[in-house]
Amino acid sequence: METRIAKLEELVEDARQRLAKLEEFATDAKHRLVRLEENLHVFQVDMHKGFADMIKWVVGTAIVLGGSGITVITFVLNNATPKAAPPAPLPPVVIYTQPAPPAQSKM
């Protein structure tokens, strides 16, 4: 019987060591999980910032391209057809004074 008790005591000691290792593993896993959650939060913040920056650049680029397109289309439409030559200016109006008729003498 004493051998059985000694064997049970050895098994209990082995179980305690295994339980201590499991508790240590659980504590370590808990710390890793906390760090993982912190890293995930930082990653989410970086992702949101990246999306905001991307949207800002896409909208800015669209505005610039739209303005450039309107400018080019305006230039092309204004210069696409040849302009009609301006009408020739009218010749200047020249008024010639007529010499006064010679005075007739009354004699």
C-alpha cells in the first residue's frame, strides 16, 4: 500500500508541475493577446488614416484633372475653327472744300 501511496504522491507532484506550466502558459497567452489587441488597434488607426489620405488625394486629383480638362476643352473650342477675317475698314470720308466761286464785280 505504501508503494501505491508513494506512486500517487509522485503523480500528484507531476500534476502540480504540469498545472504550474499550464498556468504560466495561460498567463503568457493572456499577455500576448493583450499585445495583439494593442497592435490591432494601432493597425486600425493607421488603416483609417491611410484611407483618409487616399480619399483626399483621389478627390484632389479629380478636381485638378477636371479643371485642366475644362481649360483644354475651352482652348480647343475657341481655336478649333478659323476666325472670320474682320471686315475691311471703310475708307475714310474725305471732304473736299470747294473753292468759292469768284466774286463777280458789279460794274
